[in-house]
Amino acid sequence: MFARHGVPVCDSDAIVHGLYDAGGAAVGPVGESFPQALVQGRIDREVLSRCVVGKPEAIARLEAIVHPLVAQAQRILLQDFASSGTKMVVLDIPLLFETAGEKRVDVVVVVSAPGAVQRERVLQRPGMSAEKFEVIVNKQMPDADKRARADFVVDTSLGLAQAEAHVVTIIEALKDRVGHSWRPDHA
């Protein structure tokens, strides 16, 4: 929705997809740690998921490889946007608070929905299972805590039209605000 209104979005999940694709920076190190996930020169996300779901030490090892690479890619994208004069960029970071990522941004927008709605939506995704969903939810800060720490909350349970109207309101509220550049010391 932000992108539809002219605000570039730096999608962390898309970055990870690129890192796992053939030639991606994570292929080598992830393939060394999880050799069964290396398939035809790329990381197979489904195989990797089976290697780490329910295994906290494996998840920690994977995150130690991937999180710095994602942060580096975000820094490069933000520098490119800043060089082109872009005034506002959205960083879509799924575990923002859990990784202390809020220290790297000027404003936090939390997208929220009641737990039952969230579960229903996530379980519709390809390759998602109830077990994987529970692992994901258990890694996350409770929604109420995220909402309390956010500068803005977009409640998607009110419908997409209302959510988009809220996004437009947020853009208007922030369009003249001057923020900081990405600070490498906070990556």
C-alpha cells in the first residue's frame, strides 16, 4: 500500500529470497551449515525450513548468517534511495522489535490483526503448516506489545480500504519530516 502511494518499500523477505537464489550471498554460508538445503546452486526454502523448525540452535545459526546480510542489503538500498533524493522509505522487517531494529528507523508502523485472523491468513500461504505458524508466533513479541511500542498501527481487520486510508494518513503525516540516514553503527 505504501508503494502504491509512491513510497519505496525495502522488503526484507524479498532480500532473503535474493540471498538464497543462485549467486546470492547466503548460498555459500547457509549451504555449509545446512548442506541438504543447497539444491542446484540455491537454497531451497522448504528444505531449509524443515532443517530449522523446532530447533532453536539451528534457527540461531541461520539468523547469525542471514541477518547481517539482510542489514547490509538494506543499507545499500537506503544509500541508493538517499542518493536519488528519496525522502521516505519503508523497511518491511518482520522481527523488528525482536532484533532491536527499531533503533535503526525513525518511525515504526505496526500492521496488526487479531490473532485468529492472523492465523487464518498465514495458514493459507503455500508451504505453511500449523507447526511452522506456532514457531513463527512464538518468536515474535506479542501483538499488544508491538502495538504499544508503535508510532502508528494499521489494523487490517477493519478491511483493506480502511487500512489503505490509514496508510495515506501516515504518509501525509510524515511527508515533511526529516529523518536520519541509515546508521551503520545500528545495523
